[in-house]
Amino acid sequence: MSNDSKAITRRAVLCGCILAVLQQGKQFIQPAMSLISEAFPKLSTTTIQQLISGVALPTLIGALIAGPLSRFISRKKLALIASAIITIGGFCPVFFTNNFTAILVLRLFMGLGLGMASPCAVAIIATYVKPESRNKYIGIKEGVAAIGAFFATSIAGLLAEVSWTAVFYMYLFGVAAFILVAVLLPEDKPAAKVEKTENTKEKFKLNALLVTALLFAFAYMLFFNAIGLNIAFYMKSTGLGGAAKAGYVSSMISLGSIVAGFILAWIAKVFKNATLGVGAICLALGFGMLAFAQNIDVCLVAAFLLGLGNNICVAQGTFICTKASKPSFFVLTTGLYVAAVHLAQFCTPYVINSLAGKFAGSMNVYRWKYAFVACAELVVGVVVAIAISIILKKRETENAGLAE
């Protein structure tokens, strides 16, 4: 590889990492959720949670439209559009702190940008990095994103102790992201332009590997999202801490993600086709510990496991999407994965809150939620480990047959 090619690869990886950090923006307000609830006492918990879970629906839409748009708009322009939308939707609620509806509308608008940013980040790295190195750098991207989220949620927790409205200033990072992407990322040709030049046309087809990855994305996130929606309420209702400690727990999730991001290549080497399942099983352990935690130290260890498992699921899942498609469809397939994740996030409060209300009994409702989710993630982990192994072994056998 020439020095110019190496420089372009480094810039592309850096831009992918920057977008990945910005894409974490949805969770910046997590530590302030209980305080926001107090600021709007007439609203239900489920309504307040829409500031996080509600963002999932427009994020889903953004992820779905990113693929078709990438055929006509360069990845660079798409990344710049996403950065601008996230910045505007994330920061502007600071001007409407007495109007919950305005805050929610702006957060929903931000979601469109989040949906575009995530598949863009993966596609940018997958486009400029050699296939044998993609898993490594996609993992690093998630690790860097987690570093950003770690500091962001820690700072947001401290800001929330002063004023819940201050957390919206965290989104000014989007201005820096926009400038860096504009300067560093090389301009690329959209797929439609390439096809016109080369007089070719590729068709997108679903396959068993991609469908399995998408089903897994929905199932694992349906339950994992319970951590972000409920952690502030969990800490308060169990007497384990307030907004600041909820911020520390969220930060430990980010720390686990950091570690997972930088060791993902090693994890995949050890567990091979079962790597996705290992991620879900880590989530099961973390939620199980939270269900019975009696002090903050146990919560922090549990949070670390949750971050570890989530990053394995996200990074390995998007990597599998790139394995299941051609380069011209990277934005589309990773966008579908992101869409599945955010559809699940939108559904979480309705599914988990409903079950908790019916079956929690005398147990603290938030502890019960985490116990139930632990069992669900365990089942998801075992099933996907078996399914992915069968599909990839079948593909290897078919490829070997063609080679002969």
C-alpha cells in the first residue's frame, strides 16, 4: 500500500470514529432523565422516556434512507448532512426548556441524523480498509465511540447535578465533527455514478446471513435498551444513588465498550462464529448482577459487562453485514442493521414496562426488569451463536465447492 493510500485510510478511519462518537448523542441525556421527569411532573415515565426511546423511530427512518441516498450522494456529503442534523436537533432544546413538546420534536429530528451517521461510519471504514482488517477497525471505531460516550456521560452527569438543561450543550461537539469530516474525508463517487460510468448495475439481495444478523439486532437491543431507559430510575428507587451515580454507571458501560472495541479482533479470533452470541451472554451476566446488586460497586461491574457485550454485538453485527454484501451496498446493509436496532429501541418501553407492571409482584419493578432481560439475553445469545455458526460453515463449504 502506498503512502498516499495509507494516509487516506487513516483519515477515513478517523472520520468514521468521529461520526461514531457523534452517533452516541442519543444517550448524552441519560443521567438527567430522573431530573427531567421532575421538571415535567404531569408527564408519565413512559412519555419522558420518549426523549431517548422515541428517537429510535426517526433514527430507524434515517438509517433506512441512508442506503438509497448513498447511491446518489457521496458518503462524505451524507456524513456532513448527518452531522448538521445531529447538532441542530441535539443542541437547540436548550432554547425550549419549558416546552417538552418542542424538546421532543427536536430530539426526533436529531434521530434522522443519528440514523444516517451510523451506517456512514461503518461504510466509510469498510470502503477504505482492506477486507482482512475491517473487523479490527470497526471494533476500534466502536471503542473510540465509547471513549467519547464515557467522557460525555460523565460530564453530563455532573452538569445534570447543576441543571438538567446543561446537558444539551454536549451536542456542540457536532460542530467540530462537521469541520473535521469536511477537511479530512476524501470525496467519493456515489454508486449510481460509478455504475453509469462503468455501464453496470448491481442488484441488492437478502441472504440468510444478513437476515440472521438483522433478527439478532432487533432481539438483543429490544432487551438491552432497558439499561439506558431505566438506570436513573433504578438507582433512585433502590437507594443506590442519584443522577451523578447514574452517570458513573453509564460511564462504566462506555468503559466496557472501550475495552471491547480494542480487543474485538482477539475475541473474534477466539470465539469465531460464536462471537455475536458471546456478546449477548455478557449482557445477560450484566443484567443479572444489576437485578440483585446491593451496592454501587456491583452496579459498576455489571455496567462494564453490559458495555463489553453491547459493543461486541454492535461491532460484530455490522461487520457481518459487510460480509453479507458487496461494497456498493455497505451503507444499505449496515443501515438495515441500525434500523433493526432502533426499531427495537422504540419498542422497548412498551414491551418491558408492560411486562414489569404485570409480573413484578413484590420485587422492585426495576430489579425485576433487569432480571427478566438477563434471561432473555441469555436465550438470544445461545440461539444466535448456533445459527451464525451453521450459516457461515455452510457458506464456507459452498465456496470450497466452487473453488474446486
